[in-house]
Amino acid sequence: MGQELRKVQPGVPNVRIARWRRADWLYRLNRLLLYLTMLSYVPLILACVGGILYGAYSLTALLVRYWMGGVHAAWGAGVFLVDLFALGATLLLLCGLLPLFFREVDTLTPDHRLDLRQHPRLLALITRLCRRLDLSAPEACYLWPLDDTGIADLRVRSEDGRTTSKIRTLVLGAAFVVQTRIDEYATLVCHELAHAATGDTRVHKITKRFFTSLATQVAAFSENEPEERPGILQSLVYYLLLGYFHLFALLHEADARYRELRADRIAAEICGPQNVRNVLIKTHLVGQLDELSVSRLWQQFCERGQDIRNLYREHRRRWEQLPARRRQKAESEMFMQTTSVWHSHPCLAERVRNLADVETHELTAAAPATTLFCHWEVLEERMTQKLMTAGREQYQAWLRQLDIEARGGRGGPLADGDTPWIW
């Protein structure tokens, strides 16, 4: 594998990461507006509070003057009482909305940490990619049992129980390891490392925390029971917050789409554009064909009460036995699909067109990606055991909740289209 990986490292200096950090003026303008929108949140809340207080004062002053005929004592007492109520309401507004800017969003950290020294081939791959990207190696590496692969600055708990913040953590999706070759998996890892090399992890941590905090608060407002009709002030606050959230979400998703396209190009320049296309098609196939998702496979075994020793062996078999005609049809449909401006990832066709002018040597390593790990089958069985144990507990808890809702007369079995228990 070492000789094959050196094919993408010709006798020239490492690719300059500064060239990738440059961006067009539209992207810079979008990011400037994103930061300005986020930083204007507190002044906007204070302005809303001031506007509510001023409006309440002006209205009560007008009404009391009209009804009291200019009796200053009564006018002053009435204004004082009504405005005192408005002040209490605005203080509740401040206490409810200002903390959103400072709220810490809990991040999910996988529990299976990899010691890269025990997996020398994987360590060699990550080291070479980091060298090409002019990037220091991730401080922690975890194996995630599902499809997701990513990199982020997380809070990591050490073996002695201490929690450390801002640890650059690479999360490797095990479900994608079993269905790819080394060159494809190296391309996927390179894509994630490119996010760290261009500073996306730092920017994303700030904006994503605020975005998630806003989305949580908006959802809390909208999930009120029908009989709990909100008051005028609560409705006003909700619609103002909703408008602000939609504006911020639009800028946030546009920023995320650009970052994805840039990471695709970086991975293509290092590992080859065809490898990037192959990875994009495989990742989109998981969402297009339900039976190719390890999450769906896990859900099926838990719902049926079946036991399995190695979930990934069945997952691999489904990929291998996928009919060619069904795969071709799914790929054609994927290339025809489009994504809205509210989506954080561009559509497949746009991401493939983004690589049209990239010309570089392809990374070639046809061995299965599982060979990057030592004793991979042991890791598969260990993760399967954890998945099945957690899945059965979640499914039973979901059934109990449905039973409670049915007995209480407030609901029953989920209708078609409702969120499955596993999510």
C-alpha cells in the first residue's frame, strides 16, 4: 500500500493549503453576512425589548390621558402598573432568548476510541494525508458504528474521567469501511481532513452551536399542545425568532455548501477526481436504497427481536448482492435529484460538475478498506453487540411510550411518515 500511496506524491513540494483557503467574493460576502447576523442577535433582542417597553408606555399614556382627562396622579399610577407588567414580560423575554447565544450544545462522542498505534496502516494513511494538507494529525480518532464520517473539535473524556474541550477528533464510520476499497476510503478521510486544514472545524463549531440552539428553541415554541394557546407576546416573540432563524439558516447552509464543494476539490486534487466521484455515489446510494443502510438493517433486527453476531457481515452481503440494474436505476435517479437552498450539502450532480476541471493522478489501492485495521472482524462483533444492546433498549422504550400515549387517549401507533423509533 505504501508504494501505491506514493503515486499521488510526485517529486514536488506539498500542495499549498493557502491556495485552498482563498475564496471568491460571493463566499466572503455570505460569511460576512453570516457573522453579522449572528453578532446582531443580542442587539436585536435588546431592541425588541426596548420597542415593547416604549410601545407599552406610549399606549398606556395615551389611553390613560384620554380616559382620565388629564388627571396626572391617576395617569401616573396607571402607566406605572401597566408598564411594570410590560417590564416583567420583557425580562422574561431576555431570560429566555439571550442564553441561546451562549448555550453549549451537547455533542455526541463515540465510545470506541482507536489507538492508531495498534493500526499502523491506518496511521500511515492519515499521516501521509496530513502531510499533503500541511495539517497536524488529529488528536483523537474514534470508530463510529454507523455510516457517518466526520471531523470536529469535540469535548473528549479521557480514561481518568477528565473532559477536555476543543480536541480535534476524527470519527470513522464503520459501515462505510466494509463497502469501500482503500483508495475510496482514503478519499473520504482526505475530504474530512480538508475541512480541518481550511479552518472549517473552527468556524463550524461556532456557527453550528448557535444554529442548533436556535433550532431547538424554535421547535420548543412550535411543539406546544393545541389546548395551550400562546399569548400575544409569546406569539410575537415566536414569529420574530422564526424570521431571524430562517435568515440565519439560509446563510448558514450556503456557507456549508461552499465548504463541501471546496473539500471535494481538495480531495480530488490529492486522491483523484474519479475516486471522489465513486465515494459520492456510494454515500448517496445509502440514502437512495433503504436496504443498503446499516441503520435500517439494525432497526429491522431490533424490531423482529432477532439476534445477530456480526451485523456488518450482513451489511456487506447486501451491497455485494445488489442487482446491477437496480443500482443503475438508483444512480440515474440520484443524478436527477436537486437540493434546496435550505440543505447543507449540494446535490450529487452539482458536486460532480464541481470536479470537471480537476486533472490529477488517481490514487490506486484496490485492497478492501478493512485491511487498514488490525483484527477488523473483532471490531465488527464488538460494535454489533453494542448496537444490538442499545437498539433493543431504545425499541422497548419506544413501545412503552406508545402504550402510555394510547392509554392516555393522546395518540397511538405512529402514522406513516412519522419518525421511526431508532432516530
